[in-house]
Amino acid sequence: MPTNTLNGRTFEVDTEGFLTRREDWSEDLATDLAALIDLELSEDHLATLRFMREDSATTGVTPTLRRMQTVGGFDIKTLFALYPGKPAKKMAWLSGLPKPVGCV
Amino acid sequence: MSTTTTRTTPPEGFIMPDFGDRGRTPAPQGNGATAAATATQGTGAAAYSGPRKMAFICSKGNLDMAYPALIMGNAALGEGVEVHIFFTFWGLDIINTKTYDNLKFTLSGNTAMHMPDLGRLRPGLEHVSMPQAMGNLPGMTGFATRMMKKQMEEMEIPSIPDFLDLLQASGAHMYACRLTYDMMKMIEADLHPGVEGVISAGDFIDIAEGAQVVFV
């Protein structure tokens, strides 16, 4: 498995760059990763990332946008505004989870 | 929202997913390349150089024919692709609030109709198609519809009304076909609020410029 080094932290990633070890993640790392995609993490961003981590800890899979809405109570429009373009993929990457596989 | 201009560049050798943002981020003022790209837009499909677009045409009103475009459209939106959905003929039932929660699935004419659960009665039975005549028995369509809805729910696939809400919130552009809308004597009050308008086929062709078109 390849590794990435960012601001002194080294962590293992898959071939696309998603973290492979849950425990490597921290909110500080998320903040540094976010800067690479032109995002400054607000409390709203962090709330989504925390939910992603909590939910995946129990289900074992990265939540889909639909699940973020039905289980997490997040508004889909807000998620698209917080993470322009590819919200599910960006949130998965920033929260140190595998790329989402669910269709809906 | 909180997009700042303090983008940092990844260190050398840093592996990260492609979020497709490079084409999206507006280039600084006075960038000649961007100006040229904008100028060539609107001069025919060959010259289309905007972001990726997908256009879906929904022409069927069966429950099992409603889902494919909605699922693919939703997936495309999640990948940052611009999505347009044109509902025509029986596909109008998908956006008609009087019918959209009542779409049906029928065995009739579906030769791929076999049930996974039957394998428990006798191994191999799950791959055997049901006799076509069974589809014509009274109540069979209602039974098959309930069964499919249950299976969809188990897969956490939303119902059609919920799905349209989801697509609307995700930014999908949805349209009703003018000709069939008039033919079916539909009224605007019955359209799902996510439908942006009743448009002609020509309008849709204009909108679909540069899009990959999927007909369902």
C-alpha cells in the first residue's frame, strides 16, 4: 500500500488516495486535506465528517448521501453547498473512510 | 459557502482522488485559455467544452422502468455531473403526484420473471421463469408490485416520491414533455415541484447539447 505524507504526518492510502487505516484519521488531518481541495472546514463541515465516522463505525461501510439525509438528518442541498461537485466522495476522503460504494 | 482562495498544493508524490474540480475552479481574471473556451461554447456539439452533462429520457411508467434513470441520474449528480431528465409518454406518471406513488410492476411480458425465494422450495427453481399466464391472474400485479417495493425498501432505495425530492435537492433539472403532457390532459398542479417546466422535444434537444443521452 502506498503512503502519503502531509505536514509531517504519514499515513497509508489506497491507490486512489483514500485512507486505509481508520485510526490514522484526526480532525487536524481532515483540515489539512481540505486545504488541498480548496475547502476551509467549518463546524458544519466537521459535523458531517463526525457523523460519517460514527455511522461507518457501526455499519462498516461509508454512508451514502441518502443515508446522510435519512439517518444523519443532513439536508442534501446543504451537503452539495458544503462540498461542491462530488460531496459523497469528498466527505469520504476527508473523514478517512473508503470510497462510497452504495448506489443511492 | 466556505470556499476560500487559500488552496494549498499537494506535496510531491501525494496520491489523492480526482474530484474533477480542476475544470470547475474559475481561473484568475485575464486567463486567455478560459476566455477562448467560453467563446467556443454554443457553436454545436462538437465545440461543447463545458462540464460533463447527462440527459435521461424516461418514457415508461412501470415501477421497474422508473428506477433505472432515477438511480443513474442520482449517481451522476453525486459525481458532479450536470443532470437533465425529460419525462415523456408513460414516463409522465413518474412526475405526476396523482400516480407516482402508485406505479406498478407486472409479470406480464417479462420473461425474466423468476423469484430468488423459490430456491428454498427446490434448488434451481429460483432460475425458472414463471409461466406468462400467471401474470394475468387477478391480483398478481398488485402482489408483484408489493413484493418489488419491499425488496427496494430492504436495499434502502427510496420510493419514487422520495426519490424525486432527493433528485430535486441534489440539483437535477427535470422536465415534462409538452406533447404528451397535453395528450394525457395533465395539469400543472399535479406535477412534482422539482419539475422545472413543460417543454417541447426541440427545447430538450437544445438543453441536451453536449450531454450523453440515455433513453429508458
